[in-house]
Amino acid sequence: MFSRFTVQELLTVFMVSAAVFFLLFRVARILWKSFIRDSLAKWLLKKGHITLAFRIRHGRPRRDTLTPYGTFRDR
Amino acid sequence: MAEQRAPTIRIALAGNPNCGKSALFNAMTGSRERVGNYPGVTVEKREGSARGPSGTRIRLIDLPGAYSLNPRTPDEEITREVILGLHKSEPAPDLIIAVADASNLSRSLGFALELKSAGRPLVLVLNMIDIARGRGAELDLKILSEELGIPVVATVATQARGINELLQAAEELLRNKTPPRGTAGPAPDTQARFAEIDRVLKAAFRHAPRPALWTERIDRFVLHPFFGSILLFLILAFLFQAIFNWANTPMEWIRAGTDSLGVLVESTFSEGPLRSLLVHGVIAGVGSVLVFVPQILLLFLFILVLEDSGYMARAAFLMDRLMGRVGLHGRAFIPLLSSFACAVPGIMATRTLESKRDRLATILVAPLITCSARLPVYALLIAAFIPNRGLLSLAGFELRLQGLVMLGLYFAGVIASLAMAFLFRKTLLKGPPPPLLMELPSYKWPTFRNLALGLMERLGTFLRRAGTVILALAIVLWFLASYPKPDPITTSQAAALPPLASSYAGQIGRALEPIFRPLGFNWQIVVALIPGFAAREMMIGALATVYSIEASTLGTGGALSTHLARDWSVATGLSLLVWYVLSCQCFSTLAVTRRETNSWRWPVLMLVYMTVLAYVGSFLTFQFVRALGGG
């Protein structure tokens, strides 16, 4: 199927597609950080999923986060 | 059993604004966080890692500057929460380093005493000890340490002096688990704290530092309402003129480099879509933006020198009367100043403002301040439409019309932001005019390291943008401007329309053109405005791609500014300049406004009011210049 296209054409299609996906990803990331993350965490909190909401809002606890039992890594 | 690794200890750096916390953070961690000689540079906590002399792993937290643990601003709130262990995602630090400006100890010690009352292990750092000693200060660190009941270390953070001693003191304190002496009972009230500071300083100082006489002498002139304003104008005029005069040669080198690369690719690749994509999309699009790197670096170099020397805080003081009249808080100067680089950190820097109304007013007008992404667009349009006529020659330095127009555009942004702030404060965000309480830092020579790091950081940011967003936009735009190819069967129909005009980009541009026709914009400009939303400077890349494809099909050539001067009227060029001064063409700015205000209302308001303002401004400019015969 690809033999119908030249290498130049295939590379061009690849570069254009990569650029489009990259831009879509950038837009999605900005939207996620600016409001989707917070809204989702609030909704999860309302539904009672406290741990999941915390993880979405603040990320996974750091390995060296101090807990009452020592650091996360110590455990 | 595997050997258990020693846990990381958490150390927080806290102190008054502009006492050198971030410089100390950089010296301890080897980081390159932004520092500046004015209060309010750090508005978020930052983390870095360091190693103690005996190998202890340290996680260092740089906190925003605060005057007390009773926060008045959102950034001070972060400091309080972390220090008291109330922060949601940050455990309480194992040790606090209270950073104090050694040349102004009577002020800095108040916060240090408050930190002491938090009851955690505490080390006091007397930073900028070289400046204090230069002013004749003689201080006994041992007595100070005994009087305060905490270890005291002297440092010069910008030269990384005293860092080992500080880390040693921190390790020793944690090894012995010694809380500060004299923290039992309730925290002393303000009066008791001042009395305690007087007592401690009397005991520790053999000679107190003299006031900064040079700073006072210079300030008599620099802060003079009349002469100070003239000096400010002259400095800015010099700055913008120098951007045009000094950047020309390196810009020519980059232009020649990208042109040669284009020729090389053209001769290496056979005719085909990839060659067209590389030459007209990537090299023409990204190269036309990269050409402006020298101008951007020069602008940042001047801003960094003015910041580091302490002049920027004076400029804030001079502008305060004007800002107070339009209802902006004096501290809003710092966010607005940051917006000259980019509106995103500018909007984040509004966290230093106490009242929500002040914050909102500043956030709404910050994008009107000319950011560095607008600079290439201004430079291109000025080069195309403004004659490079000399106006005034002074001591071998010539003030030319192009530099003056650039300065005018920057002023236009400032005036528009002040006018809109006035309007917002009189309508949506009514409130009493806030007083200015701002500390003026003493003058300092900018350090080479700080300037170099600052420039490298800006250059890195710009090149990252050029290599990612701008590159991707250039590729997509090339595709939109090159396809669909005219059908050879209907060539006779297509002959009426050039291939570019019938491309996807041409179709989009021509569909939107009627909306922008009253502003004098042709469809090529309309096409270029769309990617400008993702990165303002991409407008140049977009125009370069569109005109490069057009030139290749029509067989014309020449620099982009020559194309613009030939194809556009002066009225169109000036109308586009006004559009760029006033429009909110930045997706990231809207997103960060949403995040900082926690509401869609304000970014939508920002987008609507700035678009209306830009449309009306461009329309009036176009019609006025055309009536004068510039159409």
C-alpha cells in the first residue's frame, strides 16, 4: 500500500501528523492544568473518593514525604 | 539486611522579601532560580536538593518572602502554612533557616524572632555580610548567637561564601535535635519583640552599619518627581534605540545562516513535498522568528541590569503616583514589570497583592503590557513601515525614528493598561485606593553570573518555544497553505485564483477576511493571526511561510519586511501594530488567568474587552491613516 507513496511524501505525512498531535497535546495539557484537574478532583471529592481526588490534585506522594511512621521510603 | 539509607531532611528558607533567600537557595543547591534586587521575585515555594558536609541528604524549600507569620498576601500564606506544618502537600520542615539582611538587621530580626517562636530548630543566616561590613558594621556573631539562643552564620550568597558553615551548623543542630532556647510560653507581642531586637543588637554590635549614603545621594536625584521621570524616559529611550542599533549585525548573521540552510536543503533534496516543507515551512517559519533572538536578549539584558542594580524598584516608586491615581496598588508594579517578559509569570506575581480586587484589576490589565513575544512583531513591522530616519545625535549615540516608535509602542501598552485599570477600579472592582508600602533596596552592581544565568534562562525558554510550539505551528501552517493542490483538470477555473488563495489556509483566511477588512487586514494577515494565539511571535513565522510559498509559486523573492512593505499599505501596517498592542492573543495567558482566579468569568472578560479594544483601536488607526493618505 505504501509503495504508492514516495519516501518524501511519507516523511511529510509523518511530520505533519506529529506536529498536529503535539499541538493537541499541548492544548490538552494547558486545559488540564488550568481547570480540568481541579474540577475533576472536586467532583471526585463530592463522590467520596478522597484518596483519588487528592492524588489527582496533588500527585502521588513523594517517596521522601514524611509521615507519622517515618518517610514514605522507610515504609 | 540491606543497609537503610538515611532519611532526607527538609530545610525551609524563610525571611523578609529581598534578603537573598533565592540567591542562598541557588548557592546551596546549585540551582538557577530567578533572583532580583527587588521584593516579590519568589511567589511560590521551590524545592531543590543539597548534601551536607557529612553526606546528609537535604531537601531545601525556598519560600516566598514574608514580613510576619500573620499573612496578608497569598504568597505570605504559603510561607506561614509551610513553616507551621499546615500546608496540604508539604510536611513541616525539620529545620528552618531564617535569612536576614545583615545590613538591615533591626528589620530582619523581627521575622526571625517570630520563626523562633514556631519552636522548630532554627539557624539564623546573616546574608550580604560583605555589604554590612563595607558600611562599617562590626558584629560579634557569637554574642548574637548567645543572645538569640540559636546558631548564627554569616554568608554572601551571591559569591557562595559561608555555605559550608551554614550546612555544618544545620547538620549539627539536627544531630543534637536542639530546639531554639527561650521558645517556651506564648509568642511575644510586637512591642516586646522590638524591645528584644534592640537589646540583642545593642549587645551584638560593636559598630552598627552606617546608612547607605550613596543610595541616599543617588535617590535624591533618581526619585525626584521631575528629574527622576526624565531619567526614566532617557533610560527607556536608550534601551529601545540600543535594541535596534546593536542587534542588527547578529540578526544579519542569523538571517544569512537560515538563508544558506534553505539553499543547502533546496540543493540537497529533490523536488517534492518534504523539500517544500523544510524550506518554506520549517526554515522560513522558524528561521524568521529566530532572527529576533539578539533583540530579545538585549531587551532582557537591560531589564536584568535595571532589576539587579535596584533601579526597577525606584521606577516603581516613580510610577506609584500614576498607578495610585488609576487605583492600582503600588506593588502591582512588580507583576506588571514581570509582564514585560511574559504575562504568565506577571499574572502569577499578583499573589503579592493583598486585596482580591487589586489582584483582579492587575491580572486583567497585565496582558496589555508588551511581552517579549510581541517584540519580534513590532520589530518586523517597524522595519517595514517606519523610515529609519535620524532624529537626534548625542555623544555619538543617535536617536532614530524606529527606536522612538518602538518606545512609543511600549508606552502605548502601559498607558492602555493604566487606562483600563482606572476603568475597572471605577466600575467592576470598586474600592478605596490602596496605599503603597514598598521597601527600596540599596543599589548594587549587577553580578556577571546573575546576568549570564538570566540571559541563558531566557534564551533557553525562547529556543525551546521555537523548537516545539513554533516548529509544530510552522509545519501545520505549511500544510494548510500548500494543500489542496490545484486540480489540473480544472486549471482554467483555478487560474482565476492563485494556488495559495485556494489552499486550506487561504480558504480560512478568505472566510474570516470580511470581519477584519475594516481594519485593513488582508487574508494573509488573518491566517497569520490564528497561530499567533498559541505563540504571538508565530505571526511572523506564519507570514514568512505564506509569503515564502507565494514567492516560490510566483517566482518573486526578497526579505519578509520587503514583501510586507510592497504588499501592504502603511495604514494596514500601523493598524496591525495597534492590534498587537491591544489584543489578547495568548492561550496560555487565558489559561493561567483561569487558574489564578478560579473562575471562567475573568478570562472571558479579559478576552472580550481586549479584543474589542484591539478591534476599535485598529479600526480607528486604519481609517485615520488612510484619511491622511497612508492607504
